[in-house]
Amino acid sequence: MEVTLECKTRPEGSKPRALRREGFIPANLYGHSGAEALSLVLTHKEAITLLKNASVNNTLVDLAIPELDWNGKVLIREVQTHPWKRNLHHISFFCPSGDNDVEVVVPLKIVGNSIGISQGGIMEQMVTQVKVRCLPTNIPEYLEMDISGVDIGKTFSVANLVLPEGIKVLDDPNKNIMGIVAPRKKG
């Protein structure tokens, strides 16, 4: 999914609380051209739209800063919200170097029909995402796990994942992702 965003540099001396009152969300950009972090602002509406279409540490975003004549691909590294009001407070962006691997968290998508489930077994999923290392241009939206061969009493571990070329899972290969258990007998 292609996500684009345009930000402005944060006015010097502006306070984050005042920016939020005016409908802006403060943000920072790290890692661009080896320079220091940039202080940015984006509208609250743009921030909400961005977070609906992009995932933290997973989706590459095309970020443009017209004032600096800069644009590039960035990852959302952190989103800060108010602890109980859940209002958006701050977004941190990271601009990875195109030829260096990045570590990201990728969700898992279950595909296939398990033999065990068709025999009445119940699926228990322990893990919904895994940490991977890859080039920024190779970040997958999700990793598929084909559970077709999983029977009652069997598990599917990280080692069973079929990975696209250039992707390396950082989680323990013996870590169980899901298993099929026998249903409880009523009586």
C-alpha cells in the first residue's frame, strides 16, 4: 500500500501543547541524510488518516517536506498518545538508509484449512506477529502461514514459516505460533 504525507517544519519556539490546541500534531524525523533530527508538524486530520493506512514499524511512508525541498521513504517508529484520553500527542519518523537492513514487526496471516480443525480441533494462536530484518524496500505487509498440514496435537512454529527472499526472522525458530488442540468432551 502506498502512503504519502506532507509535513511542515515546526516553527522555532512553538510549544507542543499549543500546536495540538491549534489542530497540529508535533513530529520528529530521524536518520535523514545523517543530519540531526528535524522537528515537524502535520495536521491532526493528516495524522489520523496516516495511522489508519500505515502501521508502526511496518509501512514505508512517502514523506515530503516542501520547505526543505526534501522527500523520502520513512517508517513510523513511535506514536505517542495521552494515557487515558487516547488523544494523539506525537509521531516519530525514521528514514532508513536504502542499502541497510531494518528491523520491523510484521503481522502473520493464517491461510489454508487445517486438517485438525476439520476434524473438530480448536486452534490456539499464541503469536500474531514476528520481528524480521530486511531492506526497507522489501518490508512485507504480512507473512503467510499455511496451516493446511497441522493436525490435532500438532503446532506451527516460527521455523515453519516460508519466507520471501531477503527476509530473516529474528524470533526464536522453536517459538510456537499456533497449535490445534482436541475439543473438550462434554459430559
